Amino acid sequence: HSKPKGGEIPSTNAFFAVPPPRKKRGGFDEDGEDWIKVNAGASGYFRVNYPQHLWRRLSHAAAQADKLSDVDVANLVDDAWALTFDGRLSRVVLSLARALGL
């Protein structure tokens, strides 16, 4: 299957891609500290792929007991594994495993 330009994943593949930052102003951008978890509670039937800097922040948040629910942590691991298996992501599963002490 072909991948569209810009790293976006078509919705027909049941994946959702958080677009990379366009400006570096903080917040969700590479220089910021904020993070967002799409598909909270794993209620949707789709995968979410984040820019690398958001994967790093989510891995850190997953390791802290009060930041994400167990369902959301399991959903992050599941999405990272599926995206890695599909060739769309690399090393995030290992980073999540290390952050979680696995």
C-alpha cells in the first residue's frame, strides 16, 4: 500500500495521524512540554500515530501513575505495536516498555 505525502495516514486504513508541528512556539510543538492522548479511554476503532516528540512525552506520562489511565497506557502500547508491525513506526514500543519498567 502507498503512503500519502507528509506522513499522514489515510483514514481508510483506520489510522489517525497527529500532524507534526509547523511552528516552534512551545505547547505541543517540539520545544514545548505539553502532550495530548487521542482516543482517550480507547473508545474509538482506530490507531493513533503521534510525532516522535509526542511519543516521547506520552512514554514519560505513561510511567507516572497519575497521568494516564491503565486503559490509555495499554492503548498506547497497542497502537505503538500495531504501527511498528505495519512499518510506520520504530523504537517507540521499546521506549514505552523501558518507561514502564517492562
